[in-house]
Amino acid sequence: MVDNHSFESTENFEDDDKPITILERSESSEEITNSTKSQNIAKVSTISSNNYRNSSEINHIEQKNNEKFNTIEHTSTEGTNPKYDTTYEEFDSKRIIKEIEIMKSVYDTWYFHALLLFGAFICSYGYSLDSRVRRVYKTYAASSYKKHSLVSTINVIDSVASATSQVVYSRASDIFGRLSLLLVAIICYVVGTIIQSQAYDIQRYCAGSFFYNLGYVGVSLLMTLILSDYSSLKWRFFYQAILAWPNIINDWISGIIVDRANPIKHWSWDIGMWAFIFPLSCIPILCCLIHMQWLASQTDEWKQLKKGKSYFKYYGYKDSLIDMFWRFDVVGVILLAAFIGLILIPLTLAGGTKSRWSEGKLIAPFVIGCVMVPCFAIWEKWFAKHPIMPWRLIKDRSIWAALTLSLVYKFVFAVAQDYMYSLLLVAVDESIKSATTIGLIHSFVSSVGSPFFSYGTTFVGRLKPFIFLGTLLYMLSLGLLYYYRGGKWAHSGIIGALCVVGGLQLLFFITPLTVITQASVSSADMANVTALILTFDNIGTGIGAAVSGAIWTQTLYKELFKRMKNKTLAKKAYSSPLSFIANYSWGTPVRNIMVESYRSVQRYEIIVAISFCAPLVLLTFALRDINLNRSTDADLEDGKHVKMTDSDPIFDFFANIFNKIFHSSPRGKKSDNSDQDNYSSNNDIHYINEEGIECKNNDKNNYIVENQYYNNSEYPMEDQRNQVFFSEDKER
């Protein structure tokens, strides 16, 4: 069968200095006809004479192209067995993108976009407010079961559910559409909420939390994808920032809601009411998507697209299940969930009033989880047809750096703030209302600044400098939290750390990192990399929760018992601290002991968090600084999956310093910028090489050796145009 993406054509542009050969892709071999061939070869006729040494080179290109077109084997894919036909899979992966383009075109007016953004705002308002109050109710639920220390265990389970569902949601939405998967996510959300509200022990509460998180991450991911689909890259940050705007209101009223709801007695009903409140908040966005799809169905393009066979009709139901098994990488997802859960959950359960590491029921799952790590790697490398982390994407520095940044950032956040609510109530003597508000104040500051910052970036077009600044502010915020970690005098310090510094770092980091990663790839890979970012985000949260829980459970009871000298009293203070402090007011000897114990344990938590901030700063250098104002899918080079054409001032600055320090390094070390300016001046002498690609050469310090472009420092630079060998002293 012919490779349908290998046909070359040429196209003439009438720019004065840029008559270059363009590579175009054909959808299928049946579109390659004799007329197309003649048109594609003949469009090199108006090239100015000063750009080429002689016209014989044009004849050489025509001869090469004739040879390629004459060797094409026309093969029809009709009637082929879908098990062995790979062309349909490529078409099917683009089918939803084509549908989205049609729906985007019929909704391309300001009032339709306003309706879409309003629907997204209402939906995000619902799940945002729910998540803010539910994270508080989770603490009261665990305390009511006399399992307060297992808050970190619940967080790990939540992270496992979130991490393993992201990739499935993104890939399924590329087959069945965003609307269908949004409905599935809403159903999971409601089911999990009902189970949580009716749970009468910690095990059933965790089961409900699992389903709730399946729904929550699905809704949040699909809302991000929907707003990314219907926005240009220039305005994508602004559109995605709208999902954070509800926090401007929610971060203040959530404390009032929790205080009035009396969660000590009524946490169950406080959770259960969201089973019908949240679906109501989704009605506007669902109506927008249905209306958009109805308008699109009236167009000729949509009708033509629907004439083709659907996914199930093409494969048949049996083969569809087999294809989904491979496409969703079911084995990889199961192995990922298994090794994360089996390794992390025992870490949160092994501590308490006595060490439990000698128990086989904790050692066995931990060992099995460690064994599953290489099993997961082997499966993804050699057996998975559609691996969770495609090597073609993660091998580029802009992708692996973004994924690692996301993981480390959330790890640090979880370690530092997993028990922040309990710390504020017990060790700072905050009320329920103020503790809830303080724990969310960084989100409030970020949400207030997001409309102005996101609008400003439409003019700047660069996000990498802000991400770098965000990592520095994060380190400063943790330094303040280390100093202000207990006592009434710490009230203002904690607010300053979380409000001013923490809010700004959140504004500069989270959404910009997602947008700059989306901008690095094509529209076809946008959903995949978004899911990967959120997957690593949740893995980082899970690891951080496990480490935080391990520190808390292994040290807090020991600190309490060491100071109280009373085993019974220490157990009560450890297992149900929120009920315990009601009997020991601020200033009593027992309460003072609790404050000192909490300060001591929180010190360990913050030290671990700060130690991982340095990698955050270093990893930002590896990100590519994509210009959002002019980056398009056309920037992708032939055969590439990540854009590498934009300049990167921050990376170049430090790379030049590194080159000056180590100027005697051996040849062969690559510089990761495009450096096109070194060989693209208007006065360059232009060549067309044997492959029909434009070459330029007038720089006495630059030359080509073994398909690598070298400058005078003898460091090869990436050859963005796949040039072949030529020398400054030799004609081609």
C-alpha cells in the first residue's frame, strides 16, 4: 500500500525573496491524478534569477518529481479488512477535528462565543464551588469515622482515579465527540456524589470518591478541550482562564457555606445536595453544544462528512471493542493505576499510633507495586500500539519538560498543603469560615488577576518568562510558610504567603504551562498532550499526598505522646483532632502541646517541599518559548510532531553563557534552537538541493557536515529544513 503522506508538490509564492518549495500532503492516493501532477510540477516558473545559479536546477527538480509521481501505485482502500487497514484509523482520528472545524465556523460570531463562554462559566462555577466545599467535608468525614490521618489516603485514591482517566477521556472524545463524553462524565460525577453522601465507613467513602473524581476530571478536561477547540491560539489563554473566574466568588462564599452548613453533623447532606445542583449548572453548556451541532448539521460539509461510515459501522461492534482496547491502552492504564496505588497507599497506612510496616498486608501490595513499574515500562515500550506517553511527543524537550514540571509542581503543593486546613484550625486557632477562606485565598488572587493577565498576553505572545517567574515566587511562598507554620502570630504570615506570593505564582504557572504545551503541537495532538499534562498533574498530587501522609502518620502521634505523656489522650488528639479541640480551648496546656506538635510535623513537610523547588526552576529553561500570536499548525516541519521554529530568548541566553564557559567542548553537542537567522538573510545565495528543498549559503562561519549545521563555535544546530551536504567553497 502506498504511503499517502509522502507525495511532494511545489507551489510558487510571489514574495520577492522567498521562492521556496513547499511540501503538501494529500488525503488519499486517489486524489493524485495526472492534472494534479502537472500543476504541482509547473509552479516554479516565476522564480527570480538572482536567487538561483542557473535554470538547470529547476529542470532537475522537475525530473525528480516526475520520477516520484511515475512510481506511485494507485491502491484503493475500499473493501479492505479494517483489521489490516491503517488508513481508516488516521482518517477517524481527524474526523472529530473536521466536525469541530465545521461547528466552529457556524458559531463564528461574537454573540455565539459569548453564549459558549457563559455556559462554560456556569458549569465551572458549579464544579468549582463543589470541589472547594467538598475538600473540607472530606476532612470532617474522615474525622467522623475516627480516621482523620487517612485524609492523605483518600487524596491518593482520588489522584489514581484522576490520573488514569485523563488519557481515556481525551482519546474517547476524539472518537465519539466532546458532547458524548461530557454526558458520561456528568453521570460519573452524580453517581460518585451519591455513594459518598451515603457512605457509613471510610471504605465506602473512598469508593464514592473514586467515581466522583472520574466525573470531576472528565468534566474539567472536556471543558478545557472545548474552549481550546473554539478559540484561536492567541486567545486560548484568555478562554481557558474563564474556567478560573468563578473562584473570584467561590473562594469567599465557600467559607460561609461550610460554616452555615455545620459539617460536623451534616457533612453527608452537604455532599449529597450536589448530585442535583451540579447537573443543573451544566444545562447552559450542553444547550450550546447541542445548538452548535444542530447548526453544523445543516451545512453541506457536515452532510458530506456524515456520508462516510461511522466508527462502529466501519469496524463492526466486535472489532470496535478490540480497537478501543488497543487505542485506549487498557492494559497500560490498569498497570499505571495499579503501581501508583499499590506503592503510594501503603505509605499512608503504615503509620499511626504504632508502626505497621511489619504487617504482610502492607508489605505485599508495596512489593507488587514496585514490580509493576518495569512491567508498565515494558508494555508501553514494546507491546502498546497506542502508548499512554507517545515517544514521538515526549522525546522533545518542550513536552517532557512540561510534564515533569506539572508533576513536580503538584507534588510540592500536595506535600506543603495537604493538612493545611487542620493546621489552621488546630495550630492557628482559625474559625471554620476563615480556615476555609485562607486555604483558598491563593486561588482567589490568581482568579482576580487572570482576566487582565490573559488579555495582556494576547499582545505579548510569550508565556515562558512568566512561568519562570512563577517558579521563583513558589519558592518564596514556601519559605514564608516554613516560618509561619503555627501560633496566632502566624495568621498574617500565612495569608501573605498564600495570598500575595502564592496567588501570583499560581497565576503565572498553571494555565500558561498548559497553553504553551498545547501551542507546541498540532491540533490533532492537542487533546493528547492536555490529557498528559493533567495526568502527570494528578500523579504528582498522588505522590505528594502519599509523602505528606507518610510524614504525618509516622511523626504526629509520636510528637503528641512525647509531650502529653498520656497514651489515651494522645490517641484521641491524633485520630479526631477537630472534635478534640472543642473540649480544649486555645491557651490550655493540652492545646499548646498540640500546637507545638503540629508545628514540628509541618516543619518536615515544608522542608521536603522546598527541596524540590530547585528542579522546578531548572526545568523551565527546557520549555520552548512559542509565540502564541503567530504560531499555527503550518509551523510543524514535515515529519515532525512538535514545533521548533520559534526563537527562545531565555534558552539562547543561558546556552550562549554555557558555550562561552565550555567553548572547548567536543563537536557533536546539539544546540536546541532553530537559529534560522544565521542562514536566512535576504542577500543569501539560494540553491535547490536534490530533494527539492531550498538551501542558502553566504555565511563564512557556517557550513554543513554530515547533515548537521555547524557554526564557528563547532556546535551543530538543528537543520530545520532537512538540508543535505554542501560547502561554502564547493558548488552543489
